[in-house]
Amino acid sequence: MPSIPDITLNDGTTIPQLGFGVFRVPNDQASAAVTTALETGFRAIDTAAYYGNEPGTGEGIAASGIAREHIHVTTKVWHTDLGYDQTLRAFDRSLENLKLDYLDLYLIHWPAPAKDKYVETWRALETIKKDGRVRSIGVSNFLIPHLERLMAETDIVPAINQIELHPRLPQAELREFDRKHGIVTQAWSPLGHGQLLDDSTVATIAEKHGKSAAQVLLRWNLDLGTMVISKSVTPERIRANMDVFDFKLDEDDRNALAALNDGSRTGPNPDQYGA
């Protein structure tokens, strides 16, 4: 398998452009999945407190035998732990669950604007970064107004904004905002929670390139210049998700996929979630 290219963040750190996520992976399966992903060549592992699999994820990282400094580890604070002190405690729990001394990236999982705590939560992330316990800090599911407020009221611009991103929800305006402010856009649900795997347009493009539908959708994200999180517990699919660097989509492919844009989400609306 080819090596995964790195993307440089606004704080000077780097992150592999293609990562491995464990959303909805049971804790007792997370260790094996993470170990397989690392053996395959993945070096960015994405979990979250909400997933309930930080212990298994940490076990998989330890079992891999790969030096800690060569693995990029992300986790996230859930919206029920928003607030300055609560976030500091949540971070400590995540480190303990993962059995790690530091994180590479810590994210606010959802802004939960109705709670009005994401600014003070961000200040807690700034403290954690200044203390040297996390290399980079960022957000997930933040829309432009949330980002604007965060940047107006705090000191550090997020390194990453992890958002739902696939051909039906390309989020061009938000991606452009991120780009202008030096924020890397990171894609979750690149397959539209699997709904796009059966799409006829995607299938046609996959046949054209001799690839699977999942590989086409991952390549679509990579061609945007975003960082993308793949996910599977099946060793064959984990390996296939790495095999996306030997082809690119052409203009016809991109135009066909652009026609799928209908603004539909498979996840919650960030303005309404976590009330």
C-alpha cells in the first residue's frame, strides 16, 4: 500500500490525509479493528468519548507495536460535558481510557448552541494545548456562525473542523470559510452512512475506474483537499479503503457527482443538536 500524504495544520503539526475512525464500533471490537488499520498503513485514528470505545481503541494502539509518535490520535468531548471545568475532567477521562500521555487532536464534538457553552469549552481546550497535553485543537460540526463567534471571543483558531461531507452534502460555503481561515476541513460520513454505496452514478464511476463505490467516494473527498475519516471493521474493507491513491476522478466524474448535491444530511443539524 502507498503511504498516506500528510496535511499541515495551522499550528505547524501534520495529520495524515486519510484516517481510520471507530464510530459505532463496539468497544470489544475496537482493539482488533484499530490494530488491523495500523498494520494496513493507517496512522490517524479517530475516536470520541461518545463512541464508548476509547479503551478498546487504546488497546489496539498499544498492541500495534508502532511507536506512539508515529500515530495521530483524535478524540472528542461530548456535548453533555461542555463547559470549562467539565471539559478538563472529560479530557482527563479520555486520556485514562486511551492509556495515553497526550493527544494529537482534541475536538469539541458538537457546538450545541442552545447550551451556549462552546466558547468556554474552547477556552478549556486552549488551556490543555498550552499545558502541552494535546498538540492540536479543533471542532466538529461547527457552522460558520459558530466559528465566527469562536474566533472573535478566543485566542486560537481551530486547526480542524470535522463535518459531514459527501456528494449529497458538499458544504462548499463552509469548506471555503474554513480554507480562508486556515482551518482544515475533515470529512466524516464520506459514504453518506452507506446510502451512497448503492447510487447508480457512483456505481458507474466505480466501474469506469475499476474501483468500488466506497473507494470513489473516499477519492472524491481526497480530491477536494480535505482530510477524510474512513471506517470499517472488516479487514478486507479496511485494506480497500487504503487503496485509493492510484487513481483520480476526472472532470466528467466530478460533474456527475456534483449533480447528486441535494443538501441532505444523514446526521443531525448542528444548529439544533444537543439542546
